[in-house]
Amino acid sequence: MKKANVNKSGKSTRARKVTERARLISGASPNVATVEELVTANRILYAQSVLDGYGHVSARHDTKAHRFWMSRSMAPGLVTPGDIMEFDLDGEPVDARGRGTYAERFIHSEIYRRRPDVNAIVHSHSPAVIPFGVTNVPLRPIFHMSGFLGTGVPVFEIREVAGDTDMLVRNPALGAALALRLDDKPAALMRGHGSVTVGISLPQAVFRAVYLEVNARLQSEAMKLGSINFLTSEEARLASAMSDMHLSRPWTLWKYEVTRRNPA
Ligand SMILES: [Zn+2]
């Protein structure tokens, strides 16, 4: 088996290369290409039933690491390039021009602040994940597509931080508490609310959001049948590295489904 390209922090660099290659082919400047890719990510996550009228996805700015891109407050499936706004790491828009912002933008700002390795974030309320945030059953990698869960999936309990709330991460302190709970992991659950997945690129963060939901669905099904033989931590590590090498395959398909433009 070919060895995965893994850096010192254990993360594959291939996901980023997929993005860079696409930029070179398109000839677009990095920021323009990232905005276009972010629009595509919004459309994909809606098409894959990870986001519905709610939830959001963001990407770190290409040339200003203390900034990130995210849509104005609207349904992700309808986002266009003109809806993408630039934010600072306090979660404040750089140039709002009257456009509304997502109340939970602090999920993104505080994770980017704490995690320099993260270049893309998805916050979702996808339903199959919810039971694992409200019970003591941990979400674990049930098949090779979700090997990235092998390092553990922390659960963020907002009540521990802020008591009774409307469950939304609507200020920097709550965002920082969520980022702290996420720590160095690729995904975290939010009790009674949803989840967050991160990646070194949009294709990786989107892949993880899709397969977090699939894993949750399969794990719930398997639990009805009997005890589950999960991936070992080493199987999960190897499978995750393999998936990272082939992110362009699902990304190309998902992009085609939402654009009907064949990239070839
Ligand atoms: Zn939310």
C-alpha cells in the first residue's frame, strides 16, 4: 500500500494540494477561487442533506490568516459569490454593506483563532448525529470512510459554560469554549444542537461533515442489531489517510451535481 503523505502533526497535505491544483487549472487568483469554492461547498452541503435552511460553512482567507470568508445570513443552498462576506477573528464583518450575519459566526472565528491548521469549517444540524450528543454513547468510526473519527469525538455541553440558553453559539466566549472542547480533533458534537467539522481545506471539511452524518446513521442502525466491531485506532488512522488521498473524487462528483459543469 502506498504510504500517505502525512506531516508532523499527522495531517495529510493532499487535501490542500487538491484545492491548489484546481486553482492552477482555473487560473483564478487564490481569493477568487476560494470564494467560488465556498459557494460550491454551500451548495454541496445542501445537496447532500447535511445543511438545510440552517447551518453554515466557512473558509480561511488565503492571504490574511486572521480573516475568513462566510456567507451572509441565508439558506446555504441559495448562496452566490455576492453573498460571501469577509470576517475578522472577533467574528465581525469587515465590510457588511447592510448584509446580515449568522448569529453563530463565533463558532468559526474562535476555531480559526485556536487552530492555525484549520482552513475550513462546517457547522451543521444534520439529524443522525444528534442522538450521540444527548446520550452517553460515543460516536466511533464504524467504517473506513469515517476513519477521521478514530481520534475521538468530543461533545460540547453549552450548559456547563452558560447555563440555560437558546443553544446557539452567539458570542465569542461560547465560540472559544467550543473551540477548546474541539481541541485538536476533526469533529465535535454539540449537545442538543448539532456538530462542527474542520479541515485543512473545504473538500476535507465537507467530506468530514458528510461522513460524520453517514457514520451516525450506520452506527444507530448497527446498534439495533447487536454489539459493534468498530475500526481499531490504527485502522481508523490508516483509513483516514487513505480517504485524504482521494478527496478530489467525491468533491468532483458533488461539484458536478450542483453545477452540472464537468471539470474535466
Ligand atoms: Zn447551529
